[in-house]
Amino acid sequence: MSDATRSDAPVTRSVPFRGGGFRPKPVRFAGLAVFVILIALIEWGTRAGWISQLTLPRPSDVLATFGELYRTGALWDHLSVSLSRLVVGSAIGVSAGIALGVLIGLFSLVRAGLVPLVAAIFPIPKIALLPLFVIWFGIDEASKYALIALGTFTPTVVATYGAVDNVDRTLIRMGQSFGLSWVSIVRKIVLPGAMPGILSGLRISLAIGIILLVAAEMLGATHGVGSYILQAGSLYDLERLFAGVTILSILGVTVSAFIGLAERRLLSWRS
């Protein structure tokens, strides 16, 4: 082949793939690095005198208090009680919220009757209802379960029927055209399509559940993370107080991680 023929041949080059669809890419250790830098700055600031220890305790002192809680077994004593309250209350509220949200999304009569009721209950600060629940259910565990259940119920309902509404109607019409039954359409199209919105709503609902857990444990509870924080605050023991706050932060991160795991398992079809 001559040089002229070779020079006339088209030049091929690879084109980068651009169809990722803005899919987030995991960046390892970035979040951990932010925490480490922030804690290091606070430690340096308190030791250098830039930050008063009456405002923020040293992170090293908080870590020592956390280690003491672990060694004495008090950490598990408080955390186990709080976890049981959070699990029971959230399970009641979330399961009822998802069930009712799906019904509202599927049936016009249920939507017309219950959406106004949910809209009226949703903006009420649930913490304000704690004294009422104490009157109704007593100061024991039932009032705490009821508060957490109601607090997780209303945002779950709103997120669920909103997710059902956002399912692509073209897919539903396609299923009807292929002769799928109503149950099959709900099971194979509506629920999978609504699952991303439901799981996103769970993040908000469970975060609200943790907030209400602390509020409930600050009234008439001798054990639990909220009770521990209240006792530390009344003694102005900042190390113990921030140790309790750290426990809540770790609890929130753990709950978020479990929801992220559920998203990867249940929504693997999106990738």
C-alpha cells in the first residue's frame, strides 16, 4: 500500500462514554476525612485557647468519657433501651404509613377522605403532643412508642403516596395493554417504581423518629440516651453531654447506612 493511500485512511479515536446519567460516584474516605479535620480543628482550638472549654469540650475528653461508658457497661444500658423504643415505634409508624400511603395513591375514594386528615395532622409539632400521650397512655413505654409512631407515620404517608403518584403512567398503560391484572400491575410496576421515593421518605421519617425518641426519653425515663443527655445537661457536664450527642450521631449515621444498603439491594435495577 502506497504512502498516499495510507494518508487518506480515516483516523479513528475513542469517544468517552457520556451516558452515566449523573449517577453519583462513591468517593472513599471523603466523609471520614471531613470528620477527622473538623475534630482536629476543635481539639487544636480548645488546647490553644481559641475555643473556651465552657463552650465546647475537648474531643479527646469526650472520647475518654465515651470509653468510660463502654467499660462500665452504661453505654449498652442506655443504647439498648433507646434502640428498642426506636425500633418498635418506627416499625409501627412506618409500616402503617406505607400501607396507608399506597392505598391513598391507588384509590381515589381513600385519597379524597384521608388526604385532608393527613394534611391537618402533618404540620402539628409532635413533641407538643407528648403531654397528651402521657395522659392517654401513661408515663411508661406506651406513650414513647405512640409519639415515635405518630412522628414517623405522617411523613411516611406523604412520601409514599407522592411516590406512587410519580410512577410513570406510560408503564401502567403498557401493563394494561398487555392484559396484566390489577394486582400484577401494582406488584410489578407501581411498587417498584415508587420504591425510590418511599426509601427517600424513610430517611426523613427515621431522622424524625430519633429526634422524638430523645424528647420522649427526657420526660419520665431513667434509662436511654435522651435521659442520659438530660442528666448531663442538668449537671453542666459537657463531656458527658457531648458523648450522648455523639451516640445519637452514630445512631443516625447507622440508620442512614442501613437505608443505603436497602436502596442498593432493592433498586439495583436502576443501574
